[in-house]
Amino acid sequence: MIVDLSCPIELRGYELLMDDNGHTRAYIRLFNLSERAVVAYSATTRWYNGLTRADVTENITVDEMLVKPRSGFKLVHSLVDFLNADHVEMYFTSVTFEDGAVWKPEDGDLVEIGEQPVLQGEALDRLRAAAGDDAVQYPQTQKNFWRCVCGRINLLTSETCARCGRDQREVLTKFNEKAFSDRRSEAARQRRAPQENKREKRKASAARAGRAAVIAVLMLLLALLGFLLGRMSAKEDSARQPSATAAPAYEDRMGGSNV
């Protein structure tokens, strides 16, 4: 899909339904990106079937309208001659403002983009909690444009998003998939930190108690060893000394034998 990034009106989305006559009816969501009110526009619409690649092109003009600056509006349009359309593209050829100024497309701001990888489910909820309720996807850069977290495509030379006004550097730094994942991991680590600290304290306390028990056992063993060594030393000293009562008896026996 070719998008003119200088265009003051952007296609935000659409829904294709069948009306009561069996014709394809499009409910197209548009947005005035400019700071001026829009009173008319012309566009070329391309309706096509994604499977068969069959398509029909129409030129439409819408006037007698008043769209406030930086606000959304809708186009409801029925396609009579093509029953199997499931995609629609719009290429604006002119936009008229309330002050009479007219925008015309230029060649320099055309970029080709593919399908936008919009997030869903819990991933989208987490991103919106961090970036805002209008966030739809992780930002990224391509060859000549950057995609904002709100989904808008901007030229690389644009420092702010044309739709939401976010700063390019801040968006690409804070909300890219890797940085966002790193912050989630850090937040999870911080949530686990108190429990981990408690576990570490319990381990340290258990280690101190274990060391105290080992020291107590060693002291008991040393006391027991000292006691045993003391007893052994006393026995050796007793064995080396002669008995006080045994000596006189020996002398008596010796003296009696000489009479």
C-alpha cells in the first residue's frame, strides 16, 4: 500500500459490510491530522478482493462538511458494481481547508507499507499500560520511515508523530519490543527481590547457626580431649612415684634376715 505522508487526512481503518441490496458498503474511519478545519476532499478509492486480486477504482468528492482540526470523522460509501470487495485503499488527490487553502499531493513523501503488526491480548494491555490507551504496536524503523506506537507512519526526518505528537526518539527508545521486554523483566525482578532477600537472610541465618553449632561441637571435643589428656597424665605420674607404705615393710624384711 502506498501512503502519502504529507496528506493531512489519513485512513485509520474500515469495515466492509453488505447492505440490504447486496451491495458492498464501506464504513471508513478518517482523521484530520492538520491544525485547520477541513471542508472538502477528493480521493481515488481502490476496492479489491485479496484472494482473486480483482479490483475496481472510483473517484469520489466529498464537500459541504466541516471537520475540526486533529479530529476523526467517517465516510460511508456503497460500491454497486463490485460485490466481492474485502479491502479498500484511499489516495487523496486534494484537501480543502476552511480558510480556502488547498493541499495537493507531492512526490517526495510517498512510502510503501505492508500490513501493520497490531498487538492483541495481554501484550497489548501491557503496552497500553506503559505507553497510553492509543498504543497498538511496538514502534520500529524502516528504510525511510518510522512507525509510532500509535500505529502512525512518519518520515524519518519527522521528530514527532503526526498523529499523536509523541517524540520519535523517546518512542523508539522506551517502547521498542526489546526495551519494553527488558523493563518487564526488571520489574519482575524487583517484585521478586523482597522474597529473594528473605530467602538470602534465611540462608545466612542458617549458615550462622550451622557455624555456631560446629564451633560448639569443636569446643566440646577440645574440652573432652583436655579432660582425657589430664587423666592420662595423672595416671602416668602416679605410676612413676613409689608407694609410702611399701618401703618400711621392705626394710623390715631385709633387717630380719640378717639376725
